[in-house]
Amino acid sequence: MTAPRTLLDDQKPLAARWLRLSVGLGLGNGVLLILQAWLLAQVIDALVFTNAALADVTGWLWPLLALFALRALLAWASEQNAFRAAAQVKISLRDRLYRHIQAAGPAWMAGQRSGAIAEDLTRGIEAVEAYYSRYLPAMSLTALIPLTILIVVLPLDWLSALIMLVTAPLIPIFMILIGSGVERLNQQLWKDLARMGAHFLDVIQGMTTLKLFNASRREAEVIARISEDYRASTMRVLRVAFLTSAVLELFSTLGIAIIAVFIGFRLYQLELPIPELIAPPEISFVTGFFILLLAPEFYAPLRNLGTHYHGRMEAIAAAERLVAVMETELPAPPKQVASLSADSPLQIRFEGVSFSYEPGRPALAGAQFEINPGERIALVGPSGAGKTTVASLLLGFIRPEAGRISVDGEDLNALAIDDWRRRLAWLPQQPRLFQGTIADNIRLGLPDATLDEVRQAAERAQATEFIERLPLGYDSPVGERGSGLSGGQIQRVALARAFLRDARLVILDEATASLDPASEALVQRAVDQLAEGRSMLIIAHRLSTVRNADRILVIDDGRIVEAGTHAELIERDGPYRRMVRLLEPGGAHA
Amino acid sequence: MPELIRLWHLFRPYRGWMLGGFAVALITLLANVTLMAISAWFITAMAVAGAAGVAMNYFTPAAIIRGSAIARTAGRYFERLITHEATLRQLAGLRVWFYRHLEPLAPARLMAYHSADLLTRIRADIDALDNLYVRVLVPVLVAITAGLAFFVFTALFDLGLALLLLGMLLIAGVLLPWWGHRLGKQPGRRIVEIQAELRQAGIDGTQGLSELLIYGAADSHARHMDALSRALVAEQARMSQLTGIAQAATGLTANLTLWGMLWFGIPLVHDGSLAPPQLAMLALFSLATFEAVAPLPMAFQQLESTLTAARRLFAIVDTEPAVPEPTGPTPQPRDHGLSIEGLRFRYPSPVAGSGSGGSDSPDPGMSLGSSSSSGMHSDTKPPAILDGIDLELPPGRRVAIVGATGSGKTTLFNLLLRFWAPEAGSIRLGGEPLEHFPGEDLRRRIALVSQHTHLFDTSIRENLLIAAPEAPQGLLEQACATAQIHDFIAELPEGYDTWVGETGVRLSGGQARRIAIARALLRDAPILLLDEPTEGLDAVTERALMDAVQRLMTGRTVLLITHKPVALAQMDEILVLDQGRVIERGTHAELLKAPIYPRLLGLDLDA
């Protein structure tokens, strides 16, 4: 797995321009700061030693005022650019992440927690912001600003410069020493935090179950304990982290104090507590005061490093999740793309197709069958026999591991997938409606369809009656599971989608399994209409729904074990008849 | 602002910690300002004395510099420790407080919330409250106290300069934060809204990925996400602009104060009412004082989001449970028979989407955004889910309920478990009204097996122990054997310690269901509610499981929801429910001749 850090660094080029600007502006601000300190020292000097009147120093004061304004402007601009640097990265990362998820497809999504993925797409991406807008600019400035100050101070007073030069490197060295330990603790803390979140989600989703077993109030104690543990482990990390910054602070304070004392002693003509060999340079008040003003600025970026380190940690933890998603292997694109002609009849053959989700547990093991143009095929069998796998293969969500699926003689793998899917309609047990209006949802596959076309599709899907009864009609908003609509109504909206698409092959995946008789009848009528002149694959749980199929395929253990019409199969003493018997002991009806 | 007062009351138990944090923060700030001021005075005074060749006591100021440097370093360390300790303690307490208010609401009142939304509340919203203490409360108190001290100190030298300092501190500490809060409100709210839309689009775009791909809408959804992402960044840019302006303005105000000190101080020095080292000191002192107000603009800019988080928490905490707990003594039922009379019920709008009738748990997917559905339900009263049900269920009798989705079957179970209260009619348990039983006491007598049982993210053993915390291993295995799952568990490398749930081994629907049945067996309750216990299983497993369920039913009062003829044939009575009414009742054999019943079972299609 790629290190999360690499993912973050790979995005740098996107931010580079803004980062450079931000650092440049920050550095400019630093230079102006030095100028400001110099002007200020001049004013105080004039004040102390020449007993200057206001008029004598206005020559210093006015430029000082201009400097203040300019610095405020630079500070603001630097902040803007730092934000922009992160903004570019966030926009690009989010788009890439989501498109990667799309490319990985529903088969991969099935093994994921969609809540966690949604979290990655929102908060996970936001968490990388601090890395670009705070940490990276701060790192550059930490090197640049103290260096600039040092260059200015060195020719003025080498003793102060020496003190700075000696104390400054101690700060990052010490930080790295302690930092590595903190980093380990911190990673542990992030894991604790993730575990706490997962536990809370688990409790929330299972609260009804807990309640049924009278365990929900016991759970309050568990939550108290977990929160308390989290507090204790956070404080363990923080105690070390704060100690680090305290030591940093001590170093920088000591540095400033030594510089101040040495300047003060020399101004007062006192002996300095340093070896005789070194003759301390003379110093004037104006230089001394100037250096004193610069000393805190010299240490400030180093001291701030600790704060930005936290942003880096957070970004890396988030990047770890993003890397995990972005490293999912994508199915390779077909080597040569074949295409079907527009009026291709769609003769589909499964030729010894095998597939397994986990090694050693085949979901399909050499399935062999065909769907002829215009034929109505029903696929029945026990759960786990491979029915849904057949649908997933046809829809192009997964690819055969052995054998091949051909469409009018072409290998399905080699077909342009979008062109192939354009010929399909799919109706699952729980079709998904999207945030938007009913019309938007019907238009899903054909965004440019006119309202008239939408209406016609709804009409054929037996959906006009209830849609037009809604106060807002086709403009009625619906939510993720079609809030406000019943299961049968949702099915019919989804069917209207299929009608609007005018697909050649319709795949029904237990589409009517959870409907009441009235809705089922309506949906069934719409499905019958849809089937006219089209091929249809019906995956069924309830045997009652498959009786008028042209052909019934019985699937078991990943193989087609029986095929024929209902009448033929019920005559034979095969798996089909056994299934019917098992489920419907009112034997007279079978 | 009422939120602030409520939060203040919630923070009451931690007041000692908060006061401590405030005191240390104040000391640290004062030490820092002292350090800057004395250093400036010291150097200038030394230079003046050195030039004039007069003696001065440099030990005292040097000692003060050392002392305040140490006080600042130590103070910063303890300030951080104490404020964080206080915050984390508060957060831990608040989480439990929130959970205790959340728990009575499940499942009835939580149906309208997405589980991700509740998770956000218990995690992120509670975490957001720490902002209030660390970034708002302590800094504001420190700024007020220190600001007054700074004013008095400067006034010792010159009242005019003191007033100048106070005015500038007020600009940076009051005017700028107020301005930031006012202008930050709108983008702050938009950011929260767009983030919610983005999360929704993320869930739509992952859970609905199949549809998007098949209907060729994947690319346009990706573009929709990208547009939201850009809109979010645009609002954040506005916010960042405010932050930038506030920060620059605070720095500018501090610098202007320094400048003003010099401008007005120099004449004072010139006419001798102020010594030069004193002005040098006051100049740097005034610059340093702005450390007290510097964090305020940011804090108030974000105050709105903190208060929004608080409002979201209070919204849950203030919700009344759907069913009040009785206050009287726990009744003693004479037996475990149930008797239902004239039972009527409807879900309150807008939660009552007709699509929700079939779900017995607060379906995590049922985020009926109140805004989106209100347009459709505003003037119609939601339909009755149960419309006058009568049912006599003496101890040991077995009754099945058959009906289409939305006919009210699962709702009846929810009423029996007292997750909801009936609108009219009564339910009695052993002659005592159901509403006289405390919830936990009632549920001790009932075991439920449904299609949606949650397996927790822990070991199989822990999942079983939820039902009977004290049960020995032998009992667990016996229950699992009855539920037809023991052999499967025994074959797993880690047996009963195998981790299940989201991060553990993925169990098939059937396997999870059988563990849930074992859990219900361990419960050993006299009343058994079964909600399509074999739905979605293949024929062979179903057969075996039905046998297990039959054994489980012996000697118990049973209500079974199913449409499986095998199971129905063995029940004492069957009720056919349609739109909240019993339309047919009798035994399996009798009902086969009725008009609706065979249709519901799919047995009529030959005809």
C-alpha cells in the first residue's frame, strides 16, 4: 500500500502555484517586519537619547504606518493563497475519489460500508486541507524567516547571531526526538477514535435490538467507559505533546532572555559571563533594541511548528483511508473495443461461465445457457445458487473468471460497456430513487427527455394515476428510498425509467418479491407490456411469478441443472418439482 | 443565546476545572505581557544608565524577567493540560447524557433520522461543543479580566494612553468578533447545508451506483458531486476571506496601538511627564496585550456552527418518547395470554410514508427528509395502519398473521412491544393493561425474531450473550444447535469467538438470521413474536429452520407473521390483514377456500 504521505505529496503540483505565492507573501511579510523593527528602534533611540519632539520623529512614524497597512494586506493575501492551494487539491481529490469508486463498481461497493464511504467523500477530503493550507507553508517559512533574520543580525552583532544559531537547531532536533514518540501515540489515538465512532454507529443501528433484550441501558455504562478510556488515552498523548511544546517554549524564551541580558549588560558596560578569549562586540542602543525586537520573531515560526504538526497528523490519518479506497484495483479496460450495430438482436450465450467472490467458494461454476431474442427466461433456485451473479455478469459489474459471455457472437468483455448498458433495463427488488423530483428520476437514463415523453413512459408503467394525484405531480420531490411512495409505486417509477430507455433486454431481479397483491398486479401488468418485443430475464424467488415464462432455468450450486417450461418441469421428478413441493404443500395447486 | 445558557448549566459539574483553566490562562497571559514590557524597559533603562554613567539596580528587573519567563512556560503547559482535561471530561459526560436521552426514543422517534445523522450528533456535534469552552468561554473571560488590568496599569502612567489602549482593545476584542460573527453566519450555515447535500449525494451515488451505471447517469452524478464540491469550496473561500481579514485587522489594530502610544507618548516624554524607558515599555506592552483578544474574532466566527451543533443535540434531547413510562407499581399478570380489543393506530405524519409500514426497526435508510416529504403530506391525514383489530390469544395458543406489505402486521408487533402507543383500543397482558408495564418489564416477557436483527460488531459469543449475560457455553451451543447454526460455528477456525458484524466475517442473511433465532431461544420468554423468520432463506434451510421454530413454539404464546404455507398449516388460527383490518380468519384448511388468502400466498395462479 502506498504511504498516505505519498498521496498527499502527489497532490502538491496542483497546489504548487498558490503555495509558492503564499510562501512568497509570508516571506515578504517577514522582510517588512524586519524593516518595521528597524524603524521602531530608530524612534525609541531618538526619543531616549536626543529627547526628540514629535516633529523630529514623524519621518520614521509615517513610513511605519504605511508598513503596518502593507503587512496587513500581505497577511491577508498569504492566507487567501494558502486556502486556494488546499481548495484546488480538495476539489480534484474528491472528484477523483468518487470517479474511482464508480469505476470500482457495485461489486466492490457491496463489500463496503456506504456510510464510511460517504464520510470519506465529505469529511475525509476536508481533513487534508490543513496539510496544504497550514503545514506546508509553515514548513517553508520556518526555514526562511529565521534565516533572513539571522542574515540581518549577523553583520550588526555577531554575538546575538551566535546565540540564535546555537539555540535554534536545538528546537527542531528536540522536536523530532519527542515527535516520533508522539506520532506513535497519536496514531494509536486515531485508531481509538475510529473504533469509538464505529462502536457508536453499531449501537445506534442496533438500538432496537438492544432494547428488545433490555440491554440498552446497560449500554450507557459502556459508552461512559469508552468515552472515559478515550479521555485517558488522549490525555496520555497530550501530556507528552504539551511537554514538547513547553520545552520548545523554554528554549525560545531562554534564547530571547540570553540575547536581552547580553545586550543589556553590554549597554551598561558590564562584564559578560563568557570566556575571556571572546571579545564581545560593542553595541549601540539602536542596534540592541532592534535585535531585541527581532528575537521573538526569530523563534516564533519554530515555536508554531508544533501546532501545524497536528494538522499534518490529521491529514495523514485521513489520507490513509483515501489511499485504501484509491488503491482498489479497477477492472482493466477491454483491449479492443467491439461494438454492436444499433439493431443487433441480442442473442446472449453463457458458455461455461464461472465466477467466485471468494477463492474456493464459486458462485457460478460453468453456467451454460442462452437467451434468444424476444425470449422470456426465468431463473429460479435456492438462495446462494448464483442467480444474482448471473445478473451482475450481464450488467457488467463483474467479469467471468472462466468461460465467456457472448452477445451476437461478440465477447461481452470486449464490448464498449456504456453502449452495452444502453440496451439494458434493470429492475431490482428495491430500486433506488435519487434526491430530486419524480420526473428527474424517470429521466435518469435520458436527461433530455421532454415532459411528454416522461408522461408516456409513466403511462406505460401504470404510474400516471398515482403521480398525477400528487399535489406537485411530476415535480414531487422524492428521497433516497422514495419517501412518501409505496414499494409498488417506487417499482413503477423505476419501470418508467426502463420504458423511457427503450432497452432490448430487461432484467428483473426479484422485482415483485415484496409487494402486496394489488401493487404486484399493477407492476406485473407493466412488466408484461415491457416484455413485448424484448428479451427478458426474470430472477425469481416466488415460483408463482415464473409460470408464464417461455423457459425456466433452474440453477443450483452455480450450474444450470434443469431447463424447460413450467408444464415440462413439473412433470419431471427433478429439482424444480421438489422445490415446488417443499414450498407449497397445498400440493393440489402444484 | 438560550442555547448558551443551557450549555452553561450542562457544564456545571465541571465548573471547578473551568475556573482552574481560566486562572492558569490568565496567569500565563500576564506573565507574557510582563516579560515583554519589562524587557523593553530594562534594555532602555540600562542604555540610559550606561550612557549617563549612573548606577541602577538591574537585579530586580532581571529576576522579574526570569520569573515571568518561567511562569509563562509552565503556565502554558498547565493551561493546556487543564483546559483539555476539562474539555474531555465534559465531552465524555455529554455523550452519556445524550445517549441516555436518545435511548428512550428508539425506535419510534428515531425513524425519521438517518443513522449517519445520529452518529454525527453523538460524535461530531458533541465534539464541536469543546469549541465553546476552549475557544470561547475561557478566552472571553481572560480577555475581560486582563483587559481591565491592562487599562488600570496604563492609567498609572497616563490616563489618555490608557483610554487609547482600551479603545483599541475593544475594537479588536468586540467590534471585530461581532463583525466576524455577523458576516460568518450566512456562509457558515451554507457550509453546513452543502456538506449535508454532499453527504446525501455521496450516499445516493454509492448505494445507487448500479442504477447510475446502467442508466448511463454515472458521469452526470459525478459532475453533480463536483459542482457541490466546488460550491462548498466557494463558501469556504468566503469564510476564509473573513478569517483573513479578521486576522489582518487584529494585527493592524495592535500595530496601530503601538503607533498611537508613540504618537501621543512622545510629547509626554518631551515635556518630562513620562520617562523614556517608560514609553519604550508601554509601547511594547501595548503590543503584547493584544494576545488577549487575538483569538476572539475566530472564536466568534465559528460560534454559529457550535450553536448549531448544540441546537441539533437539544432537538433530540427535547423529543418526548413515543410511549411514556408508567409511574405506578409493576402489575402482576395472571398468565401470559394477550387480549387485543379495537386496536387502532396511525403513524404521525410526516414519518408515515406508506412505504415504511413493512419495517419493524427504525430503518436506517428511512431518512424522510422532513422538507422533501412535507409537500406531499401537508394536508392529508396519514392513513390508519391498524383500524380496529380484535384478537384473543390465550397462553400457549399460536396465531399467524398474513397480509400484504403495509397491511399493519409489523405495526401490531411494535404496539405489543410498546415501541408505540395505540391511538384507540386496548392490549392486555394476563388481564393487565399493557401501558401499566414498564418497558423493560414487558420486554422481559417477549422474544422477537425478525428479518432485521442487528448483529453487533463483536464476537458471536458476545452477540448471543446480549440475550442472557450469564448463560454458560453449554446453553449457547444448545440454542445454536436448535437454530441449525451450531455446526457452522463449530467449523469456523475461531468457533464462538469469531468476529461478526461490519468488520468481522461476513455472514449470509440466513446465517445471521439463525444466530438471531439462537439469541431469541436463549431469551426463553413466554411470549414469542416471529416476523417472517425464514424470509429470504433457501428451501432446504427454511425447512430445517421451521422445524427449529416449531420446537421453540411449544408451550409458548405465539404470534407469527409469514406467508409460508408450511408454517401456516400448523397454526391454531390465521388472521388475514388488509389495510389495518382483519378481513378473513380461520385455520389454513378453512382459509384455502376464502377469496383473498390463497391469492396472498400465491397459490391461486393456476386457476
